[in-house]
Amino acid sequence: MLTSSNDNCRDLMKRRANLRLCRFSVVAVLGLLAAACTTNSGTVASDQAMASDTLDSDAEAEEIGESVELGLQWVEHAAEYRALTRQAYGVATRALPELIADHSWSAMPEQQDAGSLPPAVILDVDETVVSNVGFQLSLKPPFANWKLDEWARNSEATPIEGAREFVEAARALGVSVFFVTNRPCEPRPGISDPCPQRQTTIDDIEEVGIPTDAAHVLLSEERGWTREKLSRRLYIAQNYRVIMLIGDDYGDFVPCTRKKVAAPCTQPGTRASRAAALEKYRDYWGQGWYILPNPMHGSWTTVE
């Protein structure tokens, strides 16, 4: 009886070891697939965050099962995500009166002596005002601008919770609202408009309940602007005191955060430079700068 019991224990331990090895192999394969999807520019082709490197235990690996993109699922379903967007916009809304009244204040470190200018706020669009999780879930890699453009034209925009209420509160207090997006101006066959994406973007913003116009929506690849948003922020700052920046990407706040160098930047962003900027601008986070969560894509996927 003792020998039989020991044999059974050894068999059980062997089966458990094999199961752990199998789970480890699945996670390893997912990691290799993520690496295989990296483009020459260092970005993940689908611009989606892979979850395989976040597993802390065999139990978590078992729960994930097949290749499920946790970042996408979190944005689509988690109450935590919705709570965070409401929190960011709620804090920003409550800060409006103080930042409007303080004429010495600007949310742009580059802006000086702007006290006589009317106040404005700058918001990103995608994952800040409208959610593109539906696009991310349906995307067949690799990512291409035309794919997002086509999807946006044929899909009803989904709002980011808190954005509309914030914009209404800002405008009620006399604050101009600008939208700076890295959706690029690109020609479409059979259309004479050199930037048809602008109207699509305006339509998306209005579909979530925020009226706007072409003068307040600034895209990349127009007027010599690149994907580096600093130039567009400086353009707005010529005529407005920018009291708030709101976005989901580091580049919505900090210049030169991407691996690919774009004017006016002369050096690529790195993990080290981004970490240094986090400290350099530490007093802005939550005080004029309000960042929303985005585990799906962004400039963080491009740096090393």
C-alpha cells in the first residue's frame, strides 16, 4: 500500500510538472508572436499592447487561455477604466476656475507672459474624446492610417466618459477648446479635399456630443506639421493661454517622446528620456496635465 501511494504521488507530481511546462510554453509562444509582430520602426504592427509578459502565475496563464488581448478587454469592459476617465475629467473640471483666474499660469512650459491672452485647453481625440477600442478589436495587422480612417467613416463614434461634460464646463467659463490629433491628412481617391480626415474627425467629435469646427481641430501632416505635437501646441499658444493639456499619450504633454525623430525634435525619445521628463515635469501631472489610460497603443510602444 505504501509503494502504491508513493507511485501515485509521483505520477501526480509528474502530471502537475507537465501542466506547468505546457502553460509556460503557451506564454513563451505568445511572447514570440508579439516580437514577430514588431515592424521595422520598432512599433507593434497592430499597435496593441501584448499581455503575455504580465503573467505572474500558472493560474493567470490558465485563466487567459487562448491569445486574449487584456488591454483591449480592459478598455472595452472594465468599470475601472471608465472610473479612471471620469476621475481625470472630474479633477480637470474642478480645477478650471483656479487655472482661469491665475493669469500667470500656463500648462505649457514653453509659454511665457501669456497673462493677457484668453484661456484655452488642448485635448487629444482618439482614446481621449472618442474610443477606438472597436477598431482595435477588429483590426487585422498591420496597422495603417487608411484602415482607421475607413473604420471611423463607417462607425458611430464611442465617447470617452467625462469628456463631453468637461468640454461643456470649460466653454461655459469662456475657455476655448482645441483638439490636436495625430490622425494625418492624406488624400483619398476621387476627393479633391487635401485633408478629408479633418471632416471625419469633426464628425467623430460631434457624434459624442461635442460641437466643433475646422478652426479648432488640428491634424498632422498639414501646414508642415508632423506627428510631433509641440508645433501645434505652440501654434495655439500664439493667441491663447493654454491652461490645460488632456490626452492619453505622453506626446500629448511632453515633446520628443517617440523613437522616430520628427521636427522640431532632433533626438529620438527613449525610455530613459521619458523617465527623465516624468521628473522634470512632475509638478504638472494632475495640475494642468491630465492623462487618461491607454494600454492598447501609443508612443510607449516605440521606444527602447
